Amino acid sequence: MSLNTAQQAAVEAEDGPQLILAGAGSGKTRTVVHRIGHLIGQRGYAPHRILAVTFTNKAAKELQQRLSDLIGDGGGGVISGTFHSISLRFLRSYADVLGYPKSFQVIDSDDQKTLVKRILKARNISSDRLHPSFLASWIEQQKNAGYLPEQAESMLWSGLDLKDLYIAYQDELKKLERMDFSDLILNCVRLLREHKDVATAMFTRFDHILVDEYQDTNPLQHEWLCLLAQEHQNITVVGDDDQSIYGWRGADVRHILDFERVWSNAQTHKLEDNYRSTEAILKLANAIISSNEDRHVKQLNATREGGLKPEFHVCVDEYAEARHMAKLFNERYATVAWSKMAVLYRSNRQSLAIEQVFREEDIPYRIIGGLSFFARMEIKDALAFWALLNDCADGMHMLRVCNKPKRGIGAKGQETIATLLSASGLRVADWIASMLQVTSMPTPMKKLLPLLQLMQDIKPEVADKADRGLMLLLEKSGYIDSLKALGDVESESRLENIKTLQNYIELSLESGITPVEFMDRAALMVSGEEDNDDEDAVNLMSLHRAKGLEFDTVVLAGVEDGMLPHQRALDEGEVGISEERRLLYVGVTRAENILHLTSARLRRIFGDMTYPMPSRFIADLNDDVLSKSEGVKQPAMFSQAQASSAQGIVVGVYVNHPSFGNGLIVDLEGDGDAVRVTIEFDAVGLKRLMLKYAALTVL
């Protein structure tokens, strides 16, 4: 395929700073590769003096392969790699200037975790007070912002100053003659900042620098690029501010928005022709993103005319939402493979209902970039606690939680417990009861005893609780507090998952299954979840994980306020909301032919029933870009005057049932005598009733 006019202009641009704004599906990689080819073939630049910077090794390999296809000779010697790999090359030559040997080693993630644990242990800081992964993450954030240990601001957490621990961590790394991954870029920047002779040798190494996904650069990467290109100013950056969705991990959209201000003689090129999606899908994408005010003005132009208009469906709850997806995918399977379909969601906890319904419908699926709901650490832990409390645990459940939260039972202690349990020949429940009667026992058992006694003490309360004691045990055992030590963002995600599990347990037990049957169901849900790229299965993934991918048929789930935009973004204000709108835009532009957006009138969150409104991003869209189900067009609540019409039985009205008490109507379906009404009752939860026999009274 030949280059279009805009691509050709970007490829043949003169020296100096160039900004290529590449919309979704506009052929940005093709443009970058051809620009490199042009610099070599038409402008006479030596291949080895051209640097192409990417964010991932996969992207670097793809770029190198496409260069090889274009100009042969394995890419002609063009230097391509990630920020980290290029930095490592420089440091192999100049690390001694910073006091490191040139043979320094890069510490891997496992060794880094061990080092952080050692530092905390030396200071008698337990992981339940400050989790090692949280400290490592905070240190990484400081480095990505360009802060050396002495430059970081003090950060108090559980009465500890993390800055002091950052200093200690960095001192230990230096003694070990190691750098972590963030150090690679930070130490390169130090060379460019502080050592003029070395900086000159570094930035004269290349004549041209090209950068992919520029909107995703963090402050440290941005400074790295500016310093490296400061003399020749031959820097070409490619990206799209409308796809900047990683602010939560340090990316700053201002870098691409301010490019023309930072580089005063910059030229800008806009790639707006989209080769992926139908015209109907692109109309929706343009309508969504145009509401963001702080952006480069541009829009996607369709090269594929027509197409089915995207649809927005408001479903009764998350299970009806999942059944809507299943119906769509089953119909679409007659035309395309399962692997060409995807469900994209804002929060990983949304996968539970989808996984359950897809298994019931025999729709193959795989979780991309994450774990099946029941394979997540906190879910497996919570279920092990719950199984022990409800007398349906095995030895593996016991060993999984015997040292959670930390109570000093190491590997040898766990072996001792396992041996005692095995030698007894008893079921775990009976063994626990017997051990509570023993007066003399090994040290590991003494440490485990408080947990066993706690379970024994709260068992009388279990039968009266809808979740059969799950949250009570997790809170009283200290497990919930141990998750909070992971830091705000990670602990929030894990706690959300546990509360989603709690809801699922309550619903399942209400349907009549026993705890043993529930554990069987959970085991089946987690089995066979292998991430096999060759498998023909529907793709389930987060919206963030979907960036750069494309599918024939896409469902965006949970497009509602509090979910998309996420509540955290709503709390942040316009900056957060703008990024969430970009996230929705990214999701929409993953679809080639069929796109559905869904939300629920009722969603179970944090153990409570919530009644979310459709996303504010949907409210202002016209019917000419998005088909909305009737439920979207009607108001969420009805006045008493509206309720009095047609016997008052409409969505949003409170009613009374002679057996179930008061409740809110959340859905109506069917016609005539076959009308079914779905009601969220205050006392007994969600019920679906035949309206003809329900004997409802409007309140």
C-alpha cells in the first residue's frame, strides 16, 4: 500500500523537530519506518547514526523487522530499542563517571524484592505495616519523576518516612554494584545533566532520534529525550494525545501537547485517515473525544464507508449485561472466529459475571494481561479462610493462610503443621476442633492457635450472615488490614475484588447451593485458564491493556458513572475525567465492524446494591452516532404523576409486595400477561416476578 498524502509529508519532512500526530489506526508505524528509510536512502544519513526509541521490546523488534523488509540488511544498522536498553548501552561506556563499575549488573524484579524485604527486616518493619511492593513502587515513582534520593520529598506512611528508606535502598544498590531498571534512565539523565564532556559524547552519537508513543512519556523519559536531542534538534516524535491513558503511572500528556512550545521551530503533521474501523464507529469516536478541550484539534477520517451504528444497551444488572454479550458473540460466531471478539472493561472485578455467564453458555474465553477472577491472590486467600470457617477446607487451604497475615510461621513451620494434619487422619474441620483441646503443641501450632480460636469463636454467628462470615473473619483476622499495607491503589483494587466475591457468595447461597458446592464451582471457574495465543477464544481484558489491539467485534462493559469515568477520576476533577474520556475513545477505536457499549441499572459494589447512571460521556451523544436502548432514553427515576399512569408499574418506582416488603422496580420485560418485573427488595434483594400474580402496590 502506498503512503497517503499526510504520511508522505511526514516521511519527507526536513531536519529539525517534527511532531507526527497519528490517530488510531492511521498507520503510524508504517510512517516511522518509511521516514527512517527516507533519511537513509534520500538524505544520506548513516543508519547507525539513527536512533529509534520505543516503549517495549516487542515494538522495537517489530520496528526492526519492518525496517529490514523495507531496506534489507537487517534494518541497515539502525539502532532501535527501549529507553532502558539504550540507556544501558550508554552506561556500559560511562557508568564509572557516576562511581559504578562498567560491569555493573541490573537487578531483576525478584532480587529487587528480596533487597527491599531485607532493608525492611533490618529495621523491624513488618510487611503488614509497609508492604515491600508498595515501597518499591513508590521509589520507582520518585525515579520516574527524576528525583534522586536526596531530592525526593518526605512521604509518611504508617509513621515511616519513605524517603529515608529510599536513601537506604539506593545505598545498598550502590554497594552491590547494581542498578534497577529506573536507575538506567535516571543515571543516563545524570550524565547528561552533570557531566558536560560525557553529555557531548552522548548527544553527538546520533544525528536523528525518532520516538514512538510519545504521549506515554513520563518526566524522566521526556528529560532524557530533550537532553539527548538538545544540540542537533533532529527529533521526530510520533503519538496521539487522544490516546494518552497512563497518567496513573506517570505519563504526562503535556509533553505532546506542549511539543511546539518546547521546540519553537517544530513542524506538525496530522495522520487522520483511519484504516481500521467503519465510518459509523469513527463518527462515535470523534463525537466522544471532541468534548475534551485541551487537545490537538483533529479527527479520524474513515477509509471504510458505512457500517453498523454502534449500540448502547442498559441492562438489568451485571449478569444481564454478560448475557447480552453472550448473545451478541454467539450470533457473530457464524461470521468471525471467537478470537476476533473482545470484552473491554474498566475494572478487573467486572470479569466475574462475564466469566460465569460465558461458562454457562459454553463460550470459550481467555483473560488477557491478567488472571481469571478466582485465580487472583486475594480471592484464593479469602476462599481459603471462608472454607476453613465453613468446614469445607482441605490441607492446602490451611497451609495457604496459616501465615496470613504474618504470624511467624515459615516454610519449616508449615511443614510441621502439614505433618501433624496428615498424621491425624482427620478432616481439617475435625482436626482444628481437636487441636483446640491440646495443651502441649509445637511452636508453629502455638502461633496458628489464635486464628483457629478466632474461627471457633465466630462460628455461631456465621449462619445468620448472608456471606456466612467471610468479611467478619477477614477483618478480625487482620487480613483486610494487611491488604491496606499494599498502598492506596493496589489495596483498593484487591478490596474491590474481595467485596465482589462477597456479593457472589451471597447470591449463590441465596439460590440454595451449599458452601461445598460453591467451592466446587469456584474450582471449575479457575480451571483451564491458560493464556494461549493460538486458542480460539473471546478476549477479556482491561481497557488499558487493549491499547494497540484491534478486534472485529467489541463490547465495552460498564459504561456508567463511577466505572467509566471511574470514581477516582471524578474525585480528581477535569484532568481525571479527560483521561477517562480518552480511555473510552481508545476502547471505541479498537472495534473494526461491530461495537456495543453496555451499562447496568443495578450493580453490586462493595457489598451494596448501587443504581448507576449511564456514563456522562454517553448523555450528550446524538442518536445519529449511537443507538440507545429505551432504558437509556427514559429518566432513572419517575415522578409520582408518571407512576400513577398505567397502574404505576414502571422502572424507578417503589412498590410493596405482600411477602417480600418494599422494593424498587429496576426492569420490566415481556408483553401482556407475560410481563415480568425485576425488583430490588430492601429485605431480600433481587427478585424476578410475574407481574400478573405479584400483587404489587405502588408506594
